[in-house]
Amino acid sequence: MKFAKELDQDAVPEWRVKYLNYKAGKKHVKAVTRAIYRVSGTPTLSRRGELPAYAGFFGVGGTSTSSRHTDSAGDEIGPLQTTPGVIGRTKKPSPALQLHDGERSSLTRSPGSGVRYGSIAAQASDRYDFALPAPAIRVPSRTSETASPMSNRPTPPHRSASMAPAVPAGLNTPSTINLPPSGSSPRRGLARIFSTGSALTRHQSSRGDIGLQSFDQVRQSEQDFFKFLDSELEKIESFYKQKEDQATERLTVLREQLHEMRNRRTAEIAESKRRKEQESTKNSGDDAGNGRGTGQDWIDPIKARFLKPGPNSKALQRMNRTPVLAPQNPDERRDYVRRPPSDDVPYRSAKRKLKLALQEFYRGLELLKAYALLNRTAFRKLNKKYDKAVNARPPYRYMTEKVNKSWFVNSDVLDGHIRTVEDLYARYFERGNHKVAAGKLRNLNRRPGDSSDSAFRSGLFIGCGAVFGIQGLVYGSELLFNEDSDLVQESSFLMQLYGGYFLILLLFILFTLDCRIWTKNKINYPFIFEFDTRNNLDWKQLAEFPSFFFGLLGVFLWLNFSRFGDWETMYLYYPVILIVISLLILFFPAPVLHHRARKWLLYSHYRLFFAGFYPVEFRDFFLGDIWCSLTYATCNVELFFCLYSHGWEDPSQCNSNHSRLMGFFGALPPIWRALQCIRRYHDTKNIFPHLVNCGKYSMSIMAAVFLSLYRIDGTQTNLSLFIMFAAINAVYCSIWDLFMDFSLLQPHAPKPFLRDITALKRTWVYYVIGGVDPILRFSWIFYAIFTHNTQHSTIVSFCVAFAEVVRRGMWTILRVENEHCANVAQYKASRDTPLPYHLDTSPEHTGDDEVPTPGEAVAASPSSVAVSMGTTRTRPQGSVRISTGTDRRPSFVEGLQQEEPGMSFRRRRADTLGKRSILQAMAEAHKQDFEKKKPVEALASDRLDEDGDASEEDDDDDENTGSAGEERRELREVTSLMKDDNNWVR
């Protein structure tokens, strides 16, 4: 595999812009190569038996026995060959450029003589001169003689690989080309030295000037190439340092959380033992007068019996205790998760969260390490290509002088962090078994394997299902025109039940196709949906589920409507068998049939059914939106139970013209989404976008309610209300899709009507989906047109539901792609896992720095950086300096002046007013659907509100329009929010 493809495949999608631009580097190398071969042209081929042309000084003045012409003075002049040579092929020596010729090839003669070195008689001359030729006179030059006179390959100019524009004084660079001054021509100098009286023609002089211009192009292309490398190195260096500093801070927080869990678990076990000893010494009479409540007395023996301390808890007791940290402000860095108000987190819950946090942190460290290794390889590959193009000696000089001395190559901080995490994971979760802990952590990222067997099975299931399904539909359509009215009615309702099942499978199939599109365009959808990276399925494996169920549906359609076997008895019960088999496969507890994927799907639906009681994650609201497009299937739930509960007696009483419960099931998915929006508002206190989004789903609920009322009553008032709410909902949803979910129609986008960052390679996809989606949002119009005939209304309902499913499949592509682009803008490649404890890590609460135990100590070299925040961080000598100033962490105020993309800093409210347009605010609002922590801006605004009274009093004392008060308020905010900045020492 070529390295360009390897880089494209192994690069972290969210960090793609921070990698070395390998393709642009190859273009720079090709530009250098083209400039060199403009100077070193390919000679014209001579006939067999004739001597090849030779070259004089700088390749000018060479003649050939096969290609000579006579000028006006009668002298024979060899042509100046300037034909570009083919890169990478072996060529004959070119007369245009011989800069490093040896003694033999440097021999020259007068332009007017035909004498060659080593010949007695002149060639192509009328005079017979038996005098020996003149001795070889070497032109003074600092270039080394590296070319062989018998070489058949042109020797390109040897270049220095350091590529500094100006060579420092005293630096010996034997490979550097030394050209004559730009004002003089090499042919004139040659004429003055070796001329026998014949003057150079104007044609020859102009050729020398053209050669110097080519040399200038070579110099310029080389300078451009190395400027490009320097800028890429600076970009990679700064990004790596930023991520490394963030990893150091995160490791400190995780260490403190683990220490707190150990302290609390040890205290809990000690308290349990103390209570057990007290209870053993007490009698029944003392129990009544000890003042303790008896409400929990019966629970303690059960807990002691079944919840005994495990091996990890016993291992925690043998560790050294650390000072207990003071609790933090409950609103500080609060996670959107359920937590008891007293912060009394159970040990098992804290253990599960910290275990997941360590695993995710370790995965992030591996991504950063792979980032550094891949960029180093990219620099080496580019340097190798350049050395091969210019034949540079010594090779890899840029790698030696700059890249190998940079921080991201020499830093061993990351290796120390990885060893520390493995040690912490072993001590706290694997009873000190470092081998088991390292094995579990290193298997977090699973390489995609061969999925050809999955593709074969999917194709087999789809093919069989299509054949049986089409044949079954043909038989079923014939039954709709049967003379038996009961059979016609039963067949019609059976078709509706199978139709709802088919729409679910269709949307599932469209989702797998969307996964294929995301994979082809390097969209990290497993990270967005928070799939387990060790067990997640690729799109081929995922396609097995809908393919199998589609094949099952086709078989049951054929069995049901072909009247196979005892069809009169089983005719009405084939849908029951189909649904039971489907549920058994989904709920099958054995670890087969991708049980982890089935478990994830069922748990996600469990969270959806209890919307409002659980914090809303991306998968929760995404699944809710999916079901909003499957209202036809949810209505079939009521139809299914109504038909079989009444024994198929008078099936018409179960349709939408008689059942209000069917209208409720049609409005149930928007109700779920509205509850999720209310829960998000409760967690974030942000009216926009959560309450505004809740208003959108309220319109959907009202449209579903009045559609059901119109079907039941058939009054014009209900029809008018349905049209009004449906129109409002369609416009509302169309605007929300384009501006919020897709973030399109940005005014200053590189491509018209799109956004700044796009991930899909095909631009037309955005325009097609952006145009078709609003149109399909108005498919409800057919409900208002074709609702008078019952049978006609059934067909129309299915067609409208089919169009909505197709629209949702297209919507899914851009919704996940937009979320990925938001992660790319923030360089977010790892999850922000919630932590169990609220701890204040400020120095006044923690006291002295904790001395790490031997198990936590990191074996680091003198040039490494210690893990703890209190140690001094040193950089290797000779490293490339990217940032200016001293080696300290930039303060908060400095951070406001040099804001990086993806870093959210606190700003004053007055500074943000008017800077963000409404379109930009709507386009960025969807990022809150992925947040799990309270935004930093919200914390800053809360503190400003708390200090509002004091700030107003300070403003009253100022005479200068309150500017000093604003500065004091900002300083107070910075001091309270960034306590650790002043204690950071590198």
C-alpha cells in the first residue's frame, strides 16, 4: 500500500487537517524536479556508431559529430539541448548541465578547433595539425567531482537537504551549487579563457542566460518546498503540545478521582466492619434504646450477605491513603447525569464510570501517539522523495536537523502517561495484574477485518426475500379482488401489518447504506453514536440484520398469500409468527448473533421509552427522530392488538376511522422527542435550541391529533386545524433541517449555500438532499386530498409513510455528517466521559503534593516530563520552538487574545453581542446535542450573575463610564475560574 493511502486510512478523521499535507508536499517535490530537468535537458539521440556529445563549462559549448551546424563565421557549433528529461529514467549525459564532471569530462577546446581530448588529428577540419592538445585546465569551482565520465545517467545538481535560504558562515557544504554572478554569462568567461580569436555569437550568449534563469527557478522551488515543510512542522508541533498538555491535566483529574474512590471504599468497608462488631456485642434490649432508626435494619444484613467486598476492594485496602479533597461547587463542571444530591455515589457506580473514563483516556493517548508516528513517517517519506529528486548528499538532512529534534518526536511524556494509565488500571481494577490490564487496554481499538462472508449472507437473504416477497405480493393483490368480501377485508388488513414491518426494515437498510457512505468519506460515526470500539459492527456486518429480516418477511408473505398448506387455519396468524420470531431473535440472551449490538439497540430503546427520566445523549434523540418517521408502524401496534384481541371480528372497528388509540400511537414519537427536549432544557437551562425544538415537536403532536380527529369525525373544522398545524410543522421542520440539522445556507461558505466544513466528497449530495428534504416535508398534503375513500386512504397513508422513510434516510446522512464536522472543528476525537465525584483540585484544598507510590511512578528519562502537575517539564535540546515567550502555560487573558479553533474560552457578554449572526447561531446550536458537561460559558455567566450586585456597586464608585468596573469583574471571573493557571510550571 502506498503511503498516501495509508495516511488517509490511518489518520484520525477529526484531526485530519492537523496532519502533514502529504499530497501538497509531493506537488512541491514535483515542482523541484521539473525545475531541475528544465536545466538538465535530455540530449537528442545520435545514430549508432557516432560519439556522444560532450559538455563544456556548465554544459555550454558541447559539440557532436552527428548534429552540427555552421554559423555565419564558418565555425561549427553544437546545439544546446534543452529538452526536458523524463524523471526516474536513465538517460545519456546531457550537454546542458554537467556541474560535477571529472577531469576528463572537463577538458575543453577552442570553439574554432575540432580537436578532442586524446586525439591526434582533428575531426571535421581541413588542417592537419600533429601538435598535442592543450592540457586540461580546470575552471575554479567549489563543487565536488562526483560524476563519472563513463556514467550513462545525468547527474542532477547535488542539493543541501537543510534548505536554509542562507548558509551560515563557516558551514562546509560541499554539495551546494556555486553559480557565477548573475551579471556574467558562463560562455563569456569561457571565451575569455579558451578563445583562440573567434568571438561568441549572440545566439550562444542568450543560451547561457536562459540557463541561469532555470537555476533561479530551482532555487525558488526549493525554498517554497522547505517553507512548506517548516509551516507543516510548526502546525503539527503546536497541536501535539496542546493535546499533550490536555492529556496531562486529564490524567491528574483521573488520578484524584481514583484516590477518592479508594478512600471512600476503604472507609466504607471499615465502617461496615465497625457496625458488624457493634451489632455482635449488642443484645435485643440495647437495640431498642440506642437511638438508631429501625427502618433500614433489615436491609443491612442482606447487604452484608450478598454485597461482600470483592478482590478489588481488598486490594484497595492495602493501598496508602491520600488526603481527602474538599468537595467542589456542585455546579462546577457538572455532568448531565443522574446523581444523588449528597454526592454519595455508590462504589460500583463510581468504579464503572472511572473504568470507562480510563479506557477512553487510554484510547485518546493511543490516537495521539499514532498521530505523532504517522506525521514523522510522512516527513521521512517527503524528505526521501526530495533527496531522490535532487540526489542530495547527505540524505535525510531535514529530518536530522529539524524533525528529529522537534518536541513531538523526542517527547516521552506520552509514553509515560500510557504506562501510568496501565499501572492505575491494574492497581484499581485488576488486582495489580499489569499484564491483564495492558491487554485489555490495548485491545480497545479493533482493526476492521474481512467482511466478505457478511456481504455474501446479506446478498443471499435479500435475493431470497425479494423473490418470495414479490411472488407473495402478486398473490395478495389477486386476493384483494376476490369475490369473498371477508377475504378481501382480511387481506387488506394483513397487507397493512406487513407494510409497517417493511417500512421498519427499509429504514434499517437505508441506515446501513448511510453507514457505507460515512465509511467511504471517513466520517467517524462509531464515535458519534458512542459505539464500543472493541465490538462495533461495520456496515457490512450491520447489514446482516435487515437482510435476514427482509428474507424472513418475503418468506412469510409468500406463505401467507399463496395459501400454502392448511391456509384457512393459518391465514390470519402468519404475522403473529413473524413478529414472535423477530422478538425472540432480538431478545435472545445467548452470546451469539452479535449479542452486544442487540443489547445496545434494546438498551437505547429502553432509554427512549422512558424519555425524560434519563439524560439525553446523541443516540437517544437520533433514535427518537427515527421513530418520528415510523408513525405508520407505531399505528400498526394498535391495529395488531386490536385485530387479534377481537378475533378478527369486524376488523373495520380497529382502523383509523374508529380508533382514537391509533391517533395516540401516531403522536407518541413526537411526544418522546418533546420530553427529551424538556429534559435537555432542565439540564442546560438553555431556551435555545431545546425549548424551541420542543415547539417544533408540539406542532407535530397537534398535527397528528387533528388528523386523527378528522378521520373519526370528518368535520371541516378538524380538517382546517389539521392543515394549519401540518403547514406550520412542515415549514418549521424544513427551516430546522436546513439551518440547524444540516447547517447549510451559510453566507460566507466556500461553496454557495453550503457550510465552511464539509465531509462528503460529492458536493451535489448536499444540494440534492437540501432540495428534496423540504419537498417531502409537505407530503401531508395528500392526507387532506385523499381521505374520503377508506381503501384509497390506506394506500395513500402507506405512500406518504414510504416517502417519509426515504426522506429520513437522506436526512440521516447530513445529520451525522454535520455532527462529524462539528467534531472536526473542535478537534474532538475522544469522548468526554462523566466522572463520579466533585472534587476541588485547587492548592489550598489539596495541601502538599502527593508523593506517588512506587506502583504509580513513571520511569522517565531526564528529558521526559513528569506526570504530576507540580514537577518541572523540560524540553530536549535542539527542539524546534513554536511558541514565543517563556516555557510557561499561557494565562487565561493571553488565551483570549490567541484563541485556537475548537477551544471555547470565556468571554464577556458585551464582546459576543453582534459578532455571531443568527444563521451562525442556528448552525452551531446542534453541537449542544453532543455535550455532556455544562458549558464553560454557562459557568462564567452564572458567576457573573452571583457577583452582579458587587459589580454594580463598584461601577457606581467609578467616574469613567464603568470601564474599570468591567475590568475588575473580568479579573474576578478569571481568578475564580482559572485557579490552576498560576501554579502551572513547565
